[in-house]
Amino acid sequence: MRKKIVAGNWKMNMNLQEGVALATELKAALAADAPACDVVICTPFIHLATVAGITEGTVIGLGAENCADKAKGAYTGEVSAEMVKSTGAQYVILGHSERRSYYGETAEILKEKVNLALANGLKVIFCIGEVKEEREAGKQNEVVAAQLAGSLYELTAEQFANIILAYEPVWAIGTGLTATSDQAEDMHAFIRGEIAKQFGAEAAENVSILYGGSCKPSNAKEIFSKPDVDGGLIGGAALKVADFKGIIDAWK
Ligand code: 13P
């Protein structure tokens, strides 16, 4: 019943022309061979309006990688959830570990961003995950539980229906060190249990929980085979159509 999703996070890669070329190539590849899951690409802000013209009417969903924690006004350089929505995008990634660690995004700031994104009709891909030292200390479950509670637990069950979760162990991001499929499943099952406690069994059953961190065509099928893993949030391997399509095809 819940959706299977493969989402790409382009991060700060590719200029506009390169991004347009990648989206165009992906569109052609998926038109020739339809995916068995939902596919989303999340691009830098400046790509969104142009890429929306490419993905519109296709199976490809479009998202931003961030949005502001304020609705509008004198916040030079920021991009609001309303602006993201107005490009034609349907999703926004929030809470990525790179935003939390490099840009000081706290649970409280992320709560504001989530509220604004949902109020503007965006679906939120909300990222959670522990750093290496936390896993080594056996604290991964409490870290992830606190990240969920700190930003999402004031939502109603109705609002929560527009949240997609992405478990991204920080030690696996861009390192080539993937979590084992059992480590991913253990955490995803834990997360689903926490969601059940907060929002009820139906919400827990319906929420898609993606795995992110060095996911590649060669390991996606094994990771996606686990019952609580509903897809992936893909960084490096989303920048080449052959690799991204290889991961999408893991659902076939
Ligand atoms: P990599 O796939 O490059 O490890 O990045 C994962 C990620 O951070 C996606 O948001």
C-alpha cells in the first residue's frame, strides 16, 4: 500500500545546462522503460523552474533540497516554500545531515521549515540519521527518535501523511560505506514503531521510509528487499542516468 520511491538528491552539483541535460536524459530513459516505483529528483533551487518544464507530465516528481524557515520578507538569499511550490516542484528535502551539521539547522528550525512546506502543499522528504560516534556508542535509536520528535511530533496525522522519511546514517553518506541491509531494516522497523506510537498504526503502515547512504545499483536490490525499506534517497549515484536507473530498476 505504501509507496516505493527512489529519489535523487543532486546536492550542489551541476550547472543549469548540465542539470537540464541530466533531467532530459532521465526522462527519455524512463519513457522507454517505465519504472516500477515513484521517481523524484531534488535539484538546486535555480534548476527547479526549468527542470519542471522537462518533468511535467512525466513519471518524474521534482523537489528542492531545502527551503527557508520563514514565510517571506527581508531574508536575503533565502528561498521560501511558497517559491519552491510556484516552480512546479512537489517535494522538498528537509533535515539533511549536511544542512544540520554545516548550516546549524536545529530540530526547532526544521520544525518551522516542515510546517511551511506542508502549508504550501509540498511533500517533505525528512532526513534523520546518526553519526559514526553515536552508532559506535549504540545510541542510534535514541538519536533518530529525538530527531523525529523534535521536528515532526506536533503535526497531526493528516499532516504527517505528506511526510516521507529518509534514514541516512551520516557515516554512510558519500563514504562508500553502506549500512548492511540488516542495519537498515533494524532502524527502519524501529522508526516505523516510533511513528506507530505517535501517529497510530495506519500512519506507520503508510509512511514510506527511504534508505540513503552510498546506495548504488550493486547494493540497491539487497537493501530494498527488506520489508521496512521503501526505497532510497540517492546522492552521488543520482548524477548519472545509468546509475540512477540501475537503482530504480532494483524495484523490478
Ligand atoms: P550518497 O548516495 O552520495 O552517499 O548520498 C546520500 C545522500 O546524502 C542523499 O541525500
